[in-house]
Amino acid sequence: MILFATSTKTPIGTLHLLADEQVLLGASFGSFEITLTSLDSADAEKKVDRVKRIPKISDLIDDYFSGDIEAINAIAVRQPGATFSQAAWKAMRKIKPGKTISYADLADRAGSTAAVRAAGSACAKNAIVVVVPCHRIVKTGGALGNYAYGLDAKEWLLRHEGAL
């Protein structure tokens, strides 16, 4: 099997994408190498082909940044992680564009009201930014909180979606 990798320019930087056919495995504003480190062992053994565009996924990413903020909901994703992280990422994908929830709300939606720190950790470990929208998680009271690619990027995404 072959994985497909591409990079696309966005208003907040270059987004590096990695996919196994039509399933997005990684999306990072960092470097392409960072995207590779998040793979599970089976995917890490696969050959990676650099392509100009990943069918369907690249179009949906472009649509999102062009204003169709619902477009990313059609992208299938897969990333390795602990049970709670998986639940948190699933809960993140259910947050509607233009809305935010707190880390405490995320912990509750992922199945453990006491796991606020684990919810923050799931955001930090999220290897599929934008599509698994950890940017929609904010502190109780509405402060933005943290974002791996900087608060300017988080603020831009939330403004783009109409949450700010």
C-alpha cells in the first residue's frame, strides 16, 4: 500500500496532508516530517508518494478555506491514540463550525467529566488539525487557551468559522 502526501497553501500557512487512499491520517501546519511521526506502526511502514493533490481530500480542504466551513466534515480520518483520546477526537468532530466548547465540556463529551487535563492532552496530540477541530476547544470562560500552531492561527480559524 502507498500513502499520499501533499502540501497546500492556506491563509495561515502551509498545511501538510497525509492520506491512505481517502482516509486522512495527518494534517499539520508544522513540517511534513511531523505528520509522519504521528502514524501507527502499520502505516509508518508504507511507502509515501508526494502528489500534487490527494483526490477528494484536497478539494474539501480547499473548499473549507474558501468559505464552505462544513466541507471538512466529509473527510474520513484515522489516527492512533488511547481510548480517551479517540473519544475526545470523535467528540471534537461533532462540534459544529462556528461553535466552541470548553476543555471541561470536551472531557464530559468524551466520557469523563474529571478528565479535563486528558482532554487538553488529546487536543495537543491531535495529528489531524483543522479536520479534527481541536481549535474549537477553549478555556472555561471563553479564553482561547492553547494551540500547537499559535494563537493567531487558532483565532483565524475561529473567525473564519464565525465563532469569534
